[in-house]
Amino acid sequence: MTELHWLPEMQDWRARLRSLTSGPGSVWENAVALAGARINFVLTNALDERLRRLLSGPPDGLQTKPVRLAVLGSSTLTHLLPAIRVAGLRRNIWIDTYENDYGQYWQELSDPDSALHQFRPTAVLLALDARDLTAGITAAMDPEAVEGAMTEITERIRATWRMARDTLRCPVLHQAALPLHLPLLGNNEHRLAGSRAAFLGRLNARVRTMAEEEGVDILAIDDRAAMDGLRAWHDPGLWHRAKQEVSHTAAPMFGDMVGRWVAAKQGRSFKCLVLDLDNTVWGGVIGDDGMEGIELGQGSPLGEAYVAFQDYARELSRRGVILAVCSKNDEANATEPFEKHPDMVLRRGDIASFVANWSDKAGNIRAIAEELNIGLDSLVFIDDNPFERNLVRQELPMVAVPEVSDDPTTYPVALADAGYFEGLAVTDEDRERTSQYHGNKARDALKASVTDLPAYLRGLEMELIARPFDRVGLQRIVQLINKSNQFNLTTRRYTDEDVIAVMADPDAFGLQLRLLDRFGDNGVIAIVIGRLQPNKDLLIDTWLMSCRVLGRQVEPTALNLIARNATRLGARRLVGEYIPTEKNGMVKDHYAKLGFTVMETDPAGGSRAVLDLAGYRPAETFIQVTEG
Amino acid sequence: MATEGEIYPALTTIFHDVFLRDDLTLCAETNAKDVVGWDSFKQIEIIMASEEQWKIRFSTRELDALRCVGDLVRTIAAKTGGG
């Protein structure tokens, strides 16, 4: 599979391509946004062609260095060039490309008056095809003859590198050969000296050693094809038809790999991985499930998958990627597993910037970048929650946000396939980086954010479906009532029978609220139980909500529903209670924020608050309500 | 499974993307002479985009036999079991 699966899909992509000149930003900025979507080779070509019609050179004020890349090879490479240019675009880098006349790369290199020299490249990609490299190798050859051929071909490659470096004075990227030859012996192919398959494997190994000596970088499409499957990269039919070694369908991946190198050469690889916690680093919600309840560690496949992801993140940090945490949690809850959970791989000391609070994540990510004193465009943010991902993408388009499923086994794959942290060398400084950042930690970087949340919420097309308690929902209702700790005003626990009793009680109502948005169905996310008292007060016996949907106006929308149901029962006032526990501090001022008047406060911190229904005006929110 | 009726709209989208034109309408007789820029390079793009779209792979013989859009649609339908 060569799909750029870590990039998000964009529904209105074609319409936005058509309106490249009239979109919200400049033509270049609009095109950068389109390059950040998951597109196949056809759309990649379309984007490239449109943009090149509109812009003949890099736009004014571009912060990155334009690149002139000569792509040299012995087969057809034309179909790969748009994908290379779009991969540059994705990284805000303008790339011009040049391709040698078919089969003429050596002649053009040697001739200072050639079109290649006139192009004045700033970088060279040498993409030699596997058939050319193994020309003359046959199974009939003895080991000595094969070794002679190996020396000849490797020295020819070395000479080409030197020629490119000395005459064009620019860095060289050498494409490893695609291992497309079929075996003749089979599993023990290595025993046949004249096997082209075995020869190519040895050649790729030799070339890597030689590249170290010559200061040349490698484009490892052999490794990539091993992961994706050779068939995804090479179509023999296409070779016979058009002498194209790399398939069109693999072009976006090929281009992106070149783009990573171009960006890395300019020091523009991503530097920091920002981790969400709940359901990203461990399974479950630490504030609700507690240390014993989260899924992490041996014993469950899911728990082991989270461990594996943590291990990958820690390995990244050991080679110089900075780790940070951005989580919606009470800080004490969020740090507890890092300090005390026996199966945590990541420890508090691995995290250079740790932000856990209830503010919006875009603002928090800005704070992390400030604290670490690095650009926002060097951050990668991974979160299982599509709401958070899309908020950050909209507010901070320069932050990379990989598209992931809810399956933690896919998280390391997404980070690796995206190549965010492409590195060209490893220094001692890289290995010590996290501790350096840890030293100058400054929590005061948490400034007020300027995130445009209302605009985001409006665009979410949220729908809240309110249903009275029913048998179908019983299991989820009871589960939420017994599991929710943080956003839970009274923490009253009820059994199946208790919930069924609410359904049957004419002076009570139970509401289960389901939230949908344009990214999907969040499921039942809030539960309310109201009980009419003899004095016509409606007591809000239970109000709990999943923390996943905080900050999305579910609270005032739910209050509108409570008020409507209370009025239906003949109530005159709403009475809300707050019963403090160790974990529900976040809802201490819940009723005051919603316009209730706090009447009584007890010494333990609990309170009762009242809202007069006669004067109540339903709050206006961006959520459309459906009562079902 | 894709029937010929289902294939035409998706194939039209592919043509629009490949030729950067929204005004192309396809019929069975449409061939390379009718569309400006439909060269062997674009032909490969159309073929590979179709392979990706319908998760099929054309044989060399099938590709050599294509003369017009109708041939392509019939081949796709046959390969997906919709023909």
C-alpha cells in the first residue's frame, strides 16, 4: 500500500482546486493546504499542473529555500516529477525539476554546455533502474566474473556521484535499486552468484557503504517496497509499455520520500512529537478509570499495543525527537501513570513539556512550542480523537496531525510512514536533547490562546440526539453512571433496576444524549436524571458527561433540554447539586457558569444552586437538537 | 461489482482529474482523437487510475485491445463481475 494514509481526506478537494485563486489565502497557501490532503497520483498531477499554470516561480516572501532538483536516470521518470514538486509544496518548499533526455544522464553530466548544466541544479537525484544496473549479469556467470561486474558497476556509480558533485556542486541523493528481479534458486538465492536478484541485494548494500564514504544520501525505496509489497511499486506491464520502473500509483509516496530529504537538508524536518494521553498512550480515561482501570501492559492485546506505541515514541526520543504531552486532564491525574504505573514505558523525565488542563488543545500546543522555543511547524500532534485533530488542523495548519484510527497498533506505523522526523545524521546532541529541554522548562509559557473556537464549532455541524432512557440504551447508561468520575456532579451510582425505575416514574425523567458531528458519531456522551419534588422543584439528581466532548457547548444545550423536560413535568425551578469527590473538581462551578444562583455551600465544598424557570431563556448554541 | 451504468460517472471524474477539465462528457465512442492532450502518457494515467478505483489489474492483452471509452468500460465491468 503506497497511499499517504496519514494525511486527512478533504471532502471538497476538487472544488478547492478549482478555486485556487479565490480561496482564503494566497494561491500558494491554498495549494499547500491541498497538498496536505490524502491524494492519489491523478490529483497530485492535477494540483501540480494547476499550480504551475498560476505560478511560474516561487511566491514572494517564501520562508524556505527554493530547490532546483535534477532527476537523472536511465528509464522514464517524467511521471514522478509532479509528485516530487507536490511533496515540496506540502512542506512549503518550491521545487523545480529537470529530467535528462532518455538514457543520456552520463553524457549530460560530462558536457558543461548541456541542458542539465544550464538548469543549474541545487540538488541531484540519481535514480538508476534495476534492469540497467544488472545488465549483463546472468546465471551462467562464475563468481569471479560476477565480482568483476560488481566492481565495475559500483565504480561507475561512484564516478557519477563525483561527477555530479564536482561539476554541479550540489548534494546527491541516490535511489536504492528496486529489488524487482525474480529468484532462480529460491530461498537460497544468495548461493547463485549470477542471480540478478541476489546481485541487486548485494549492490544495494555496497552502495550504502560507498555512500557513507562519499557523503551521498540514500533514497531507500527498496526498504519502502519491502513494506508496501513490490507489486505496489512496480508493474512489469508498465515497464514493457512505457519503461516506467516505479508505478504511477506509488508516485505520491516516491515524491514524498524525496520531499522529506529536501526538507531535512534545509533543517526542516519535524522535531517534536506531542502526545495526547487518554486512548492514545494508554487505553481508557485516567480520570475516570483510574490507575487500575486503564488498559496498559501485558495481559491484553490492547494494553500491549499501547506499550508498543510508547516504546516507539521512546526510541524516537532517544534518537533526538523531543516528546511533549498535551492532554485534557487534571494534571495530577495525568502525571500519576508516568510516576506510578508499572507498565508505563514513558516516564515523566522523557517528556520535555507536559501540559494537562481543560483548555483547548490548539492553545496548549502553542504554549508547548513557546516553552520549548521551537517553531509550531516542527510539531507533530497525535491524538485518537477526531475532534481534537481537526481543531488543531484548522487552528494550526503548520502542525502535522496524522490521521489515525482508534487502533493503537496503527500509531507507530502512521508516524513512521509519514516520515515526519526524517534525519540524515545522528549526533550526540540529538541523544541528549530531551534532557536539555527538560532543564529550561517554563510553565509560564501558558498564555491566553487566541483560538477561534466559535468558528470551528459552527463548522462542526453538531447534532445532539436526546432520547429518554430506554431498554436499548440501558447497558451504556448504567456503564456511564458507574464509570464517570470527572464530569459528574453527584457521582451517584445506579444499577439496571434503578435506571428502569426512572423510566417508569411519571415524576422523573432520564435523558441519554448522543452527539454527532461531521466527523462521525461520538455515541452517548451525557446522562441526566431529573426528579420532580413535591414543592415543584426539579432536582437534577444526576448530570454526567464524557470529557471527550468538553468545550463543545454540550452543557448549555443539555440545560435547554433539562429545562424543557422540567417544564413539561410542571416544575418551577431547577435545583442542581454538586457533591465533591476526589475526581470531580472540574465541575465545581458548573451550575454557576450556566447561570444558576448558588444557594448553599457546605463545609466539604458541596453546593446547591437554583435556576428559576419562569425567567429562563434557552441558550443559543451551535448544536442542533433532535428529540427522538 | 460495477455495472456499465455505475462505471461511467466514476470514469468521468477520472477524466476530469486527468485532463483538468470539468466539461468532458464520455460516451462509448469517445476515443483519444476526441480529447485534446490524450496521449500515451495520459492513457497510462487513465488506466492506472481505473485500476486503483476498481481495484483491478488489466492484462497486457486487455490494454492493447482498448480503442475507445466503451472498450474500457466493458473491460472494467467484465473484470469486476458487473458485465
